[in-house]
Amino acid sequence: MTKIALALVLLLSYTSPVFSQGVCMTFKNMRQALLNQHGEVPTHLGEGVNSFVVVFTNKKKGTYTVVVVGKKGLSCMVAVGKNWHYNPKPEDKLGGEV
């Protein structure tokens, strides 16, 4: 279920303003920037064929950042937001149509 959710976030986030601005850097720098600026740490990981999807979250604030990491370590933000749910109940958000 988590893999499906991460794939959906990744797919839908390509229209995100953050992605179009191209916020990219090394993974080490991305991790440090997200920790310093937003208190976010990596909490979810999904493996792709040629990349990884890493979700950074701040449990206290509920913020999140989705980052795609390429084989050579280039990391790009593809989505940011608030209200990350750690124990989601999709039926609550989608009116029971899950």
C-alpha cells in the first residue's frame, strides 16, 4: 500500500511548481537542507528501476517533501506539503470509495 501511495505521489507531483523550478542537489546536501530548514528527516523509501523515491517528514509539524534520487545521487524535490498522515485512512478522505 505504501509503495502504491508513493508511486501516486510521484506521478502526480510532476506538475508541482517545485519540480518545474528544478530544486536539485546532491542527496547529502538535500538531506541536510531539509533537516536544517524544515526539521524533516527521511522516513519512507521506494525503489525504482533507475532511482529511489525518498519521503522526508517532520512528525511534529506534519510537513513532507518528496525527493527523487537518481543513480548518480542527484536528488530533486518533486512535491512538498503539509498534513502528512502516518497512519492514513484513505476511506476517510475519499468518502469510503477505496
